[in-house]
Amino acid sequence: MNGATDPVSGLVCVLAEAKATGALVKTGLRPKRTIIYCAWDGEEPGLLGSTEWVETHADALKNNAAVYINSDSNARGSLGVGGSHVLEVFFNQVGRDVIDPEKNINVIERARAYAVADGSPDDRKLVREGNDLPLDPLGSGSDYSPFLQHIGISALNIGYGGEDDYGQYHSIYDSFAHYVRFEDPKFEYGVTLAKTGGRATLRLANADVLPIEFQRMSGALGRYVKEVVKLADDQRDETRREEPPHRRRHVHGDVRSDQDLCHT
């Protein structure tokens, strides 16, 4: 059977979390909010299962859904988490209560150390300036997309990895035998992901007031605006450098293209 890492390794953690939550409910500890556990089909052809479900239940989700938590692939290594920045403070609180099975420190501190060691200059600077792990922005590519981008529900995408060689990706070698040999031989990080998602889910379900914090979101949006402006400036400069000489015009000592001289 193929797909042991992607996506079965993430799904089994969700199932373990659901089993544990069910055991709590049987003792009488019922959550204040409804928890729905889902497994999706058709992710690779275009997020088909999750998108169809969100479209079918869109009105109910818009009126009642608070947060969507996604898990896909999982293996040994550091925590990887992306999500809505309104959940950044909340998730850092959750992660500090989860211990990494290899390093015996909380998973936030290990992820921060990994970002300082292997992250981009901007990532290293951001981690060093604060005490929390910044959430990566969510683009597309997994089943959080219809929740976040179609109907505006805050979302998280969580998983572990980085110590495995992901050369079996989407191949016949993504088997159970490969997984138990190379990805997570002791299933320690499967347990860790279940603990991470379970803590986040139960705290959200039982909070008197949802732990939404908008200051981190405004700060992140400010950084992204600066990145877009810099990207546009860099591409404009690169375009000017690559223009053939006969296309260039000199205006007040500056090199401009014909297009730069046309204003509407």
C-alpha cells in the first residue's frame, strides 16, 4: 500500500486524537463546543473531498465554525506549523506544553532553534526578536484551503519532520515498510502530533472566549506588504538592467524605458 507518509501518517494521528477525545466524553467530560473530525479524499486531484464538503455545508460553517486544524504528512523532526496569525499566541501556548521525544524540550523551543539554524535571514531575525515561533503563512496545497480561502475560517496546518529523507514522495516507495524504517520508527512523532492537535482542539472547544489575538495578524500583514513592495522594486530594477540598449531613454540622468515615460 502506498501513501504511508502522505497522507496516512497525518490521518492516523487525527484518529488517535479522536479516540482519546471519545474516551474523555465517556467519562462525562463533554466539550463546550462541537468537535467534528473529518478525513478527506481526492486531495491530490484538487482538494476535491474537502472542497465539496465545505461547499455543501458552507452556510452552517460560516455561522458556526471557529477554527479548522489540518494534519497531512508527519515524520521525525521539528514542528512545522502554518496558520492564521490570529492563532499565533494561542498555538505557542499549546506547543510549550508538548515535549519533543528526542530532544526533551518543548516543541516550540526546538522549532525556534531549527529556524535560527536553517531558516532564511528574515526568519532568523524574526525568531530572535521575539519569544514565540512565528506561524508560516498558509498558501494552498492541502485541505485547509477551502476553509480558510473560500469561507474565511481561521486555520492551522501542523506536522513534524525534517530528519527524514523525503525521496519517496508520491511514489510506490511510500510504503509502511519505508515509514517504519526511515520516517518514524517508534511512532513517537505520531504520538506527539496527536498530543499537539488534541491540546489545541480541546482548548479551543472549552475556552469561554476564543483565543483570537489580532495584533500578531496586523504585524504579519505589515511585513508582507513590505515584502511585496521590495519584490516589485527588485523586479523593476532587474527588468531595467535586462532591457536592450536601444529601448532605453535617458531622462534627467536616470535610465528609463519607453513605458516609464508614458503616464495615464
